[in-house]
Amino acid sequence: MSQRKLKIGCAGLGRMGARHALNFANRTPRADLVAAFTPDEKEKVWAATALPDVTIYTDYDEMLKHPGLEAVVVATVTTMHAEHAIKAIKANKHVLCEKPLSTSVEISQSVVDAAAQKPELKVMCGFSRRFDASYRQAWERMDSGAIGKPSVFRSQTCDKLDPSGFFVAYAEFSGGIFVDCNIHDIDLALWYFGQDSVIKSVTAIGITAVQPDLRKHKDVDNGVGIIEFWGDKIAYLYSSRMMAAGQHDMTEIIGTEGKLTVNANPISTLVEMHEPQGIRREIPPDYYGRFEYAFVTEANEFAAACLDNTKLPFKLQGAVQAVQIGCALQESLNSGKKINFDESGRRIEESKL
């Protein structure tokens, strides 16, 4: 007897949406990609070849009416994540939404509120690093007490330089480098320090070293953020859009009795080139090159949770926490001011004379 498959649709077939679509279509045995939404002509042409058995819709609401559709992966432009996720929830579909839920705390919370009205549905934000084998192994080592009390978290998301201007155009919708790039590192800090960690202060600085046009979107191509948590914990984050060699995303968790590092010295294969100029190795060219299998694991675990009614690996509310911190860092970047929070996590407003 054949195993029942989750009938899923993909909203958006851009760079990230196409990857999700292919993973659910070809690398998730318990899922059946039956529909996809895109208004883009080039994406429709691509889908005709890459997804020949998938019905393509140019109207998102119509895709939600596809016969038998049970779940939706939302991978449209960031500013549409929340709207598309909420529509799917209201249509009684399980949802896997790309990060962040929104570039706004209030709008992100509206997704959580919508999900709370339909507790029978599985609604998850796609923080892909939580599904990476190395990050999971590091968390298990830390959780076993191997490094004592985790106290300092240092993490980075560094993209290879793209001279085409993609990141400048993307900055109009991304919410800024801390909300877009470092949102992954923020989520990891909340995972490793504990989802109940309470923010105490944030401060951020940044520069436009290679792409000055980012300034018109109040963004930078290199940013450094410091997050202080109550309980003597601190996170140091770095984000960059100008790495020359390729993608370099790494994390260090420092405890009272040791430390753990993930991907400190990135490699794409075990090949080393011994050449007249010296010894070198290549590293992944982009984010997906590093986390390809994490996305596959994410797709498979999401499908299993929907079909078997098992718990998702983390709570949706954490996605709101991550956006709150990312937005505060972006505000600090542009205001030049440190932002403080009380022991309940409520922002402390500066007194005005």
C-alpha cells in the first residue's frame, strides 16, 4: 500500500522559492508538489520545464483553491510573507513560511495570532540552520553540559560579493541587513541561550564599503551588532555582503568550561589545490551551497509533522522575537543609539525634556 503524501503548493518561484519547490517535488518522499504561484513570466517558463507536473497559478488566492491542497510553503518577497501565510492559514492550510515572517514586529505577531486560531494546523518559520546537522550536533553537545554554561555567542552571515546590484535592489524589501542576514544568527542565539532569554540591550554599527547605493535604503553592506541578554549572556553578530572567496557563515558558542565552533574554516569539498601560488581550497558560493541539506531536512520534517500530527521542532513565537531584535538592531544602526529593555523585555523609552 502506498504511503499518503502531503499535497503542497509553493508561493513564489524566485531564487528561494525555486529551491523549495524542487526539494518538495524531488527530495521529499512524503510530499507531492501539486501547485505553485508566480506572476513572473520568466519563472513560469522555468516551471514549465523544471516542474512539468505542477499546476502554475498567477493568482495566489486561486492556488489556495487547488483541489486537495493541504499545505503551502511561502517563499514570495519578504514584504508579502505575512499576508500570504495568513491567507493560507485562514484557508486551513499548513504553512512553512520563509524567514522572516515580516519586517515588522506587529505584522509578524499577526501571523502567530492567526495560527493560534487554528491550533490543528502546523505553522513554521523556515530558520534553515536549525535543520543543519552540524548546528544540531553543536546544540546537543552544549545541552549535555560539555562546555558548561553558554555565556558568549558569536555568529556571522557573510554573503559572497554580488556586483550585479542584486543586494541593493533587494534592500528595498528586506528590512535591512540585520533583519535579512543576521535574523539567522539571532534565531540561533535564542536557540542556544534558550527561547526564554530576555533581551537587555542592543547596539549596532555598519558601513557601506563596496555598495554605497545601499544608503538610500538606510542599509549597509557590513554590519556589527551586540545583543545583551539578562542573565549575563551576550551575542556578537557580524553580517557582510562582500566576501571575496564565497559564503562564510560560522558560529562560536563560548561557555564557562569550553567552546564549540561551527564552520569556522568553510570548505565545499575535501579537495585542496596545491599550486605555485600556494595551497587553497574552495568554499560554497552562496547560502544554499552551505545549507542545501538543511533545506531538504526542513522539507521532510515539515511534511512529517503535517502528516503525523507531531510537534514542530520550535515555536512560532520565536520568529517574532527574532524580528523584534533584528528591527531594534536596524534602528540602532540608523540612530546611532543603544536601545535598552527592562527585565520583562519591554523597551525602556528615553526620557524627553
